[in-house]
Amino acid sequence: MLSEKVENYYRHRRVLVTGAAGFLGSHLVDALLEAGASVVGVDNLVTGKLKNLKKALTSPHFEFIQADVTQPPTSYLDKATNSNFDLVFHFASPASPPRYQEKPIQTYLVNSLGTHLLLSWLKETNPKARFIFASTSEVYGNPEIHPQPETYWGNVNPNGVRSCYDEAKRLGETICGVWERDFGLDVRIARIFNTYGPRLDPDDGRVVSNFIKQAKLKKPLTIYGEGTQTRSYCYVLDLVVGFLKLASLPDLKGQTINLGNPEEYTVRETAQIIWSTINPDKKLRLKFKPLPKDDPVRRRPDISKAKKLLGWEPKIDFRTGVRLMVGGRDV
Ligand code: UDP
């Protein structure tokens, strides 16, 4: 899936990944190792799971450090062995609405203070390294513009139930901008839209994981509100290709790029697709629950910029991805 040019870039690079045991972080670690990089993964295991790193932990080119990135990097990185990095991917954060709302303080700290500490340490130790920040479509809040291009500034409730995450990611982006503009670091921001695939925690409360779990148990699928709200789902391995391109291509310093799949589905359509994949002979049953506060009505990425600057677009449609995900392939 990767071009030779992108693969070659990673050979013998030293890469730091925060949130390495998470859903996205662990797939990124696997892809980096496969491309020939040597990777240090950091995670405090608040929402990440060591089992996600099962494959990586067998590699001699991978080192795992259990640590909290809201502490200075010098407190968890051994100076002699692993303080030199070509790339840092800052992916640590709870990401599902129920989980980040359970851990609001960790969520806002890891995206704000964590980002600040990593960038100020990078400036001292590896000023030429590239820093990739995992931002989110949540920076667009409940968007008034559809689909959402990177130029849209968003419509976010600054003191709402989602703000510990979306405002923290916005502040994370602000901090990235300061260190890029004022201190010259090569910072790049990925605005990540809804993602699914193997290793998505079945208990993380997101729509795809809930529906798959409920459909496997042949229970009614829980629709919040009317189910007319929309989301656009990207298969995780498509997304990882986008990360590898964003980090490796030249001349992207200071760029913010949407990464997601522009196919858009209502929550009811999502339910139908997941149910019929798992239970093709049974009639779908739904159970309606109240719509959570500040739940965005529509969400779909405008990926023109990713197509133009990265030559990237997703390849796996939602039906295929759901089949791959429930097919039980341990990837
Ligand atoms: N949702 C739902 N049933 C569920 C879980 C989520 O109808 O069991 C809805 C939720 O209200 C939202 C959409 O599905 O409109 C996507 O929710 P998710 O938590 O996956 O992520 P979000 O995009 O809101 O961050």
C-alpha cells in the first residue's frame, strides 16, 4: 500500500510514539516497524492495552515504556539509549466520548500540557525532528459547513461535555502552531475523523464498537436520538497510510490535514450495515436512547488537501471494512 519512497524514508529512523498501546498508536507502531524504523512506544495504559502491542513486542526494534506523557520526557526516556529521535507521533489521549468524559482531566492535560512538554523537550534535544500531532474532527464541533475543510474554524461549545477533548485538541493545535512558527519546529497536524477496525476496544462506547458487540449478541442496536445524525468512517489501515505519508513527505512543515473517509452514513444506516454483515438472516431490531449532549449532527471530511499534498485517499469502503473487522483477523 505504501510507495517505495515512503517506505525508504522510515528505514533506520528512530521514532517515538505516544499512545503506542492505543487503537491508532498500535497500528501505527506496527506499520513503522514493518517499514524498517526503530520505535519507542510510550503509554500509561489508561485506555491503551498492552495486548494491542502483541506483535510489536516481539520485535527487537521496539521498546515499550509505561509512562504518563504529562510528565517531562526526561523523566521517562533514558538519556543515553533513547533520547535521539527523527520523528515523534503524539497520539496519546482517550478518544471515545464516554471514555474521555470519564477522564476529563487526563484528557485535557495530555493534549495540552503533554503536547507542550514534548515540543519544548524536542526543541532542546532534537530540533530537526518532525512532530505529528493527532488532532481530531472534533475541532469542528457541531459543524455549520459540510463537508469540513481544514479552513473551517469550527463550532465548539467551550464549556460543554465534549470540551475536555475538543477544546484540548484545539489547544494542542495552538501549541503546535506556536512551536512551529515561533521556534521553527517541523510540526504537522492530522485531523482524524471517525476510525474503526481491528483493536477498536469493544467496550469503548463508540458507535461501531457498540453495534458490533450488540449485533454479535443478537441484541437490539442502541440508537441515540433519531439516528439521523451522520458520521464518516475510515478503516484504520487506510488511516495509517495517511499518517506515514504526512510524516515522511518533504515540505509539509506547519500543515494541518484532514484524514478520514468521506463516505457518509446516518447512524441508522450504520446500524443496518453492521447488523446485516453479522446477522444476514435476522431482522434488525433497534432500541432508542436519548441523544447525548452536544452530539454533532453531521460530520464528513473534505479530503481535497490530503489528496493534493499527500496523494492519499482511503481505499476500503465501510461495508468491506466492517467485514474485515468482524472476520476476526488478528491484525
Ligand atoms: N451512537 C449511537 N449509539 C451508540 C453509540 C453512539 O447512536 O451505541 C451515536 C452517537 O450519538 C453519535 C454517533 O453515534 O451521534 C457516533 O458516536 P461515537 O461515540 O462513535 O463518536 P463521535 O463521532 O460522536 O465522537
